[in-house]
Amino acid sequence: MARRLTLSGNDAAAEAMRQIDPDVVTCFPITPQTELMHKFAEFVADGEVKAEMVLVESEHSAMSAAVGAASAGARVMTATAANGLALMWEIVYIAASNRLPIVMPVVNRALSGPINIHCDHSDTMGCRDTGWIQLYSENAQEVYDNVLQAIRIAENPDVLLPVMVTFDGFIISHTVEVLDALEDKDARGWIGDYKSTYSLLNTDEPATFGPLDLQDYYFEHKRQQIEGMNNATAVIKSVGEAYGKLSGRAYGMTENYKTDDADYVVIALGSTCGTAKVVVDEMRAEGKRVGLLKLRSFRPFPHAEIVAGLASAKAVAVLDRSVSFGAPGGPVHKEILAALNGTGHTTSIVNYLYGLGGRDISTTHIRTVFEELETVAGKSIPADEVRFIGLRG
Amino acid sequence: MADMLEIRWHGRGGQGAKTASLLLAEAAAMEGKYSQGFPDYGPERMGAPMRGFNRISEEPIRLHCAIYSPKIVVVLDDTLISTADIASGLPDDGIIIVNTLKKPAEIRAELGLEGRMIYTVNATGIAIDEIGRPIPNSPMLGALVKVSPFLPLESVIEQIKKKFSHGFRPEVLEGNVRAINRAYEEVTSE
């Protein structure tokens, strides 16, 4: 039985955290994440969860405390956004390298400066190579669902990697909308108990955590970490299928929306995908063969799903909400080109930069992108050609 | 998407435009509809112009872009008539509801607007009488569902009761309910 709720994206994440009831939650506030931890702190204060909440003096300490607690064998969560994620970056990398299955909602927000509190993806794209799994969420429903799935993905013995569940600042974090949540008993049955493989506190089987690891073994440990991330693809899919059986909402690495026979495909992540689906439906009704390829998992990157999703495409638009300064195209665009390299694809691929600092992307904008794709089909597009959406002259 | 209702709230920081939009989203969901409620976020401060938004539909709502052409505009403060772009994007059959002592015809003249429908109600006066504070958002919800009956008045009142059942004195809840009922009765057309 589902419970129909009306929640903001932040409160949807907090609701999933209430049901998970982690052993330890570390916390430092930053807009637009603050309301998430505010809500969870209410659950702690009201005795609805047993979690030990650790309030610290910075995000660097929030991730440090999370690493310490996870090393001790605890199930640990924290949350952050933007500059908070940037400040904790050093320890974010260590959390993954130490194979600690921490789950962290990240509310996507532009990095300063100039100061901007609104959505873009420069924060999580900035740490795409830290070794964390990254799941992007379209709406409050997916925020809730992804947080519950992230625990099972992170703690899988073949993976043992931390997971970021991201969602768009304000657009999702502060929009109240309707979602279905699991009953507590179903959610808790889904999450199950956590038994860490190693624990700092287990004196019967002492282990070393985060030691000096020089030319002798560091490289082998990194190789193992690569393996864990590679294994994550199958685990994300099997967890997504199992969650579908439980909730009626199955998940994969991507959502290929009407791409099967599509001539023109837009690739995006986050809340923009919802708006793009509306445009796809409108244009399909006009007889145009258009589709959306939504990236749910950015790390690991869904190569197979992308190749399949673009099989019929004559032209593809890759929408980037962050900049890779000095590189040919944005982070998503580069990954798409790499995924298609060597597959014999002749699709024309155009990179669009949009939405920096929360600049709106409307249905009209997305329709224009599809219309431009009709004119580039069959043409060779230089990899460093970037077009802008919604930018004033 | 043709059956989707979009609403824009204009207010000043402290008048409850954000709360009203979130509360309306919850009330619509309680009626089994799909809804969104979200404000503009900027450098918020008491008295600064701000906006709230709603989408309400029988179908799941996938749009996550801004609202450009709302069917209904609710104005919590009539000093915004001359400073904010109140009628922006309002279609020919659009509706404007203003909290003011003025008559709809005066507001029409101030806006220089042709077509559309204009309604007024003294929500601040009602709020002072019934709640004891000049916060017009609750009564404006009553006026809104009278002018455009997409939700029954009872569901808005139920939502208000839910909102004010914790941490508020019973008089505050009762005052809000009276204010909603009065604005529902007192809102006037041209």
C-alpha cells in the first residue's frame, strides 16, 4: 500500500531518511539543502528515529565524521549542496577510496562566484571522478525512490562505494509536489539491517583503515576500486528492478523515453527531463519522431543504454547544466561522444549549455532544440561547437 | 496539459504568498489531484515583492519550468499593481483577484487592462478583524476557490486546520477559518 504524500524534494529525501533511520547522520546546513536536515532533525527531536545526529562546524567535518562512523561499521548518511560539497571534497574522495557505503543527497546548486544559490550541476559534476556513484533525480518521487535504492546499491558487497543522490536546487528541493511513499514496514524490510564487512570497533578481528599505501599497493587498491564501480552497473539495474516489484516503479541506468524509433533525441539529467517529456509528447502528437534519453546514473556511466537509445537517431542534442572550462563541450557531452566512439555511429551530436545559476529552461526552449536538430541531421558537428539555451546576446 | 490550472501569487515578504501556494498544493492533493507549489527564491526580506506559483491537474505533472501564462493571478498587496507586472502572460480568459479596498473597475483602470476578469476583496481588513493580524493569505485562498471553484471550500479549510493544529492557539485556527469563509462570501466581481 502506497502512502500519497505532498512534499518538497528536500522533505521527500528526509522522509526516506526517516524510514532508513541510519545509525549516524552528520550535518552542516547549506542552502538549498538546509530544509532537508531541518526536517530530519525534527524526526530526531520527536523521537521518530534513533539515529545519532552529529552537528559539526563545517562540511569538511561532516564528511570526516561520516567517514569515521562508517569505518566503525555504522550505516551513515549526510547531505549537502554546492560550496558545501566543494569544501568537503578532500574527504569525499577518501570516503570512496576507503570503500565506505555512505549515502548523501546532494541538492544541485551553482558554485560561487559570483554567489548564486540556484540550480546547476557544477557541484556534482565537479566531483564526478571522486569515485562516488551518482544518481540524478527528476522529481520528488525519484528523490525518495533513489535514496531508498542508494542504500542497497552502496552496501552491496560487490560495490561498497558511497552514493550521491542528486536533485535540482529549488526546482525540486523547494517545490511541493505529489509522490507515493512506501509503508514504513515495507521500506524497512527493503533496507534491511547493515552488517559492515570490517569495523574499526571489532577488536576480535582488527583491521587497518586508511593506512599509508605507497608504490607497493596503492595501484592495486585503485584497481579494486575501479572494479567496484564497474560492478555497480549490474547492481543498480538489479536493485532498480527489485524496487519496481516492491513499489511499482522500476528503475534502470537511464530512462529511454520514446527513443525506440526516434529521429531526434535530447539527452539530459535532472528536472529538465520532466519538462522535455511534455515536449516529446506534444511533438509526437504532431507526428514528429522525437525522444528523450534521461541519464539516471552518471557514475557509473550507462554506455550500453546510450548506444541502444540512440540506435535510430539522426541527430542528438546533449544538454549540459555545467561547464568544463577549456574542454570541447560540457561533461555530459564528452561522455556521450566517448560512449559512441568505436560503435560505428554516424549520428550528428550537438552540445547545448543551459540553465547555469538557475536560468529557466522552458518547453519553448526544448522545442527549439528539437527543431534545430532537424536542420543538423547528416552534418558533421565539431566537438567544440557549443550552443547556448536562454542566454541573452 | 490543456486541463492543467496554473496560478501566480504576487505578494510582499511576510504576507504569506509562499505559504498560500504550498497550502493550496496540499489541499489539491488531498482532493486526489496532482499539484505543485513553489515560490520564487531570491534575497527574501520583509516587504520585498515576491511570487508564488501553483500547478494543479488531474494527471501527474511533469513540467518543472517556470510558469509564464497563469490562468489566475492572486495579488496579496495592491501597492504591487503599479510596480509588479501583474498581468504578464495572463490569457484572454484569465482572472485577477486583488486584496484591496478598491472596486474591480478601479483596479482595471490602474492596470489599463482590457478583457480578463477582475475580482477584489478586502482580505487585509478581514484578516485584522478575524485573526488579529494583517496577513491576507488565508482569506485570499477563500476568495480564490469562490472565483474559480476547482477545489471545494471545505478542502481548503481542512488544510488550514491541519496547518494550524500544532503549535498555534485555537483562536488562530478559528480566526483563519472565519477569514476564509468571509472572503469566500465577500469577494466581488465587476
